[in-house]
Amino acid sequence: MNERDSEAMAAVLLEKGHEIVTDEKTADVLLFNTCSVRDSAERKAVGKVGILKRLKKIKPDIFIGILGCMAQRKGDELLKELPHVDFVLGTDQLGRLPEVIEKETKKREKISYTETNSDIIQGLGHHLIKNKTSEFISIMRGCDMFCAYCIVPYVRGREKSRPQDEIVNEAKKIVRLGIKEITLLGQNISAYGLNQRTNIRPENSPFAELLYKLNNIDGLKRIRFASPHPYFFNDNLINAIAELPKVCNSIHLPIQSGSDKILQKMNRRYDTAIYMDVIKKLKAKVPDITFSTDIIVAFPGETEEDFLASKNLMNEVGFDNAYLFKYSPREGTPAAKSENQIPAAIKEERHQILLADLSVRTTKHNKALEGTTLEILVEGPSKRNSERWTGRTTTNKVTIFDPCPSIKPGDLINIKIDRSTSMTLFGKIVS
Ligand code: 5AD
Ligand code: SF4
């Protein structure tokens, strides 16, 4: 989400005549778009901004701005903690960036704008499309779920969905510019367009309707999305994924924990039975489907038994990939106040156990693909070795191959896989 927001802001500034430089020493303006989801992300951002103190001493005219979630959470406090920072812009204030850079900072007063806004932020639909086949589109902002560990609803505010037409037009526009694959983004994407909520799981899915509309766009080849919440993952959405050829066969569906007790404490609103029901239905309808997930280990009160339930569920689903996090207390969230915090050593131990399990599984999954022929979307020369090219399978696996002159980025081609590692597939073009 932050990558997408940063790109949109860069595109807006370029349109206004600014230029992107590659070396921070030559920049007049330095912007940090920050994440607050875990403490480590915030510390990294503070560290990076801190390093610029020296540059600011040598070049006092540069402007340094902190944007996004940490800016929203800490506001003025950041200006005190990092006195060389000139301005702080919260999540609903990103649209003011050009005005802040071009006018307000000239006054040389410190600025902190963190007001929240109930309207969806405008001006973040711009894209930088150059040598790209794939692009993000944000379809909603904020989150109303208030999972007990999560800071997002506090820093990104209430859920706001963009109108369907606006999203479809944005997708058409970037497809006309050469994009072949879009990844739709939203903190609670399966709840897109569900403004009125009751305590019953909704049966309709405006998100599924959006997928049908996007699937009709000529020239668009693939659609991905992140991150859906299992509570809103109903049959309408399952059917859309099964029916729509452009929707990729890899679904990211965060489970967070395999223990029903912990899921309840997390305020996730589903149990493992509901989650497994979605997985089973999708596996039955889409034979080649793969799943990835997010799991938090050592949530307050997580016993050895709860942890083993997560480990077992990971095996039961057979996730193809997983983002595994150690619980990080976020000030102001209910879980941070819990007295049952788990010691750091146990957090680390549980994290390592799941990471090791995952690596064994991904290696095995990739090995099983050796000898098969897979369709990949061509991206272009590999970053490590430009003589070899890279692309991705519908299940989002990076695939390396030797190019041939008739193939260009954005093509869908068949590759016979002859080798693999836990991260990558290697193969040859099938003509
Ligand atoms: N600690 C650890 N991980 C967290 N996540 C969200 N909040 C926290 C936290 N306090 C994880 C969840 C979410 C992902 C984006 O980040 O797994 O799905
Ligand atoms: Fe955070 Fe996702 Fe829960 Fe929203 S649904 S509160 S973004 S973990």
C-alpha cells in the first residue's frame, strides 16, 4: 500500500515539474513514507531519517518530510524527536504534498498535518508506467475491523471504498499504457463496497462484482489482490475467482493464528472452521490453486498448544508462502495492554520453527513443479543477470529463463521447468 502511495505521490510531483534523483545527496526534498504495523518498521524509518541529520547540516536548504502511518501516529512528536525534519503529513493529508513542498515549506516553519478526513483522499490515482507490465491499484483505504493487535484502523482511519467506475477507468487507462497485470490493494479488500454492516456475514460481494468488471478489460491479462479478510470471503467471491480466467490462482488469505481461542482474542470474527471452509471450497473449484497467508506468533496468551495449532494448520492448508511475524505490541491497541505478553526468546523460537517449516514446504512444492510446463507473464531481464529473463506463474512464482528475440515483456508464454530452489523456478521456453 505504501509502495503504491509513494508511486502516486512521485507521479504527481513529476507532473508538477519535479524530478526524481537516484542519489539522496543530490535531492532537494527527501520524503519518507512510513509504516507503523510493527515496531521494527518504525525504528527502521526513524534510523534512516536520523542518518540525514549530517546531510541537513551541510545542506540546510533541503526539505525532509515524514509521511504516512508513523507520521499519523506520532505527529508533532516526530518533529521534536528528529529536529532536522521539516514536515509531517499523516495518511489523510498526502494530497497536500505538492502544496506543502512548493509553498508552505518556503516559509521555513515546521509543519505537522495529521487531521483525519471522512472523504477518500483524492489525487492518488496517478501512476508511473515505464518499462512495467504489472501495477498496483488501491481500491479502498482504511480498516474498520479493529483486530486486537493492529494499529491500522487507528492510523488509516475508517474504511472508504472508491467508486467502481473510477477503479475500472483507472485500470483501463493503465492497460492502454501497456500494463498487463493489476494487483488490487485494500487493507480489508473482501469488504470492498460493503458500507452497511450487520453482525451477520454478508452474502453479497461488491468486490466480486468489481472483479467481473475488471476481467472484461481487453488487453488485461492477470488480476491479483491483497489482502482479503476471511469473514467476507463468501461464495460469491469464491465463484468469481473460480469463473474468471484473469484472476490468478494464488490467493493470499491471512489466517493470523491456527488456534480458535487466539483468533477470538484477536477479534478476528472467524474460527478455523470458517477459514478451512473457504480453503476447501476454493481447492475444490480451482484445482491448481495455491495459498499464502499471514501468521503472527506469540500473540499475548499464546500457549505452546495454541502455537502448535498454527503450525499444524500451516501444514494442513499446505501454504505455498507465508509472511510470518513475531507479535509486536502497538501502543493504544487492546492486545498491547494484555498482561500475558510472551517473552522475546519464546517469540523468536516459535518464529524460527515456522520459518523452517515453510522453507521445507516451498522447496518441496517447487521441486514437484520440475518437469511441468507453466504459463508465465514475462517481466523482462533479470536484475541479477540481464542475459536471463524473468516472469511469474499464475501462482506468483518467479521463473527464470533464456529469452528469445520474438518474446517481449508482457507476453504470456509457456516454460518447461527444469530446476528449482525454495524461492525460484528455472526453465526453457516451449515453442
Ligand atoms: N505485530 C505483528 N504483526 C502484525 N501484523 C499486524 N499487526 C501486527 C502486530 N502488532 C501483521 C498481520 C497483518 C500483516 C500485514 O501484519 O499478520 O496481516
Ligand atoms: Fe489490521 Fe487487517 Fe485486522 Fe484491519 S483486518 S485491523 S488491517 S489486521
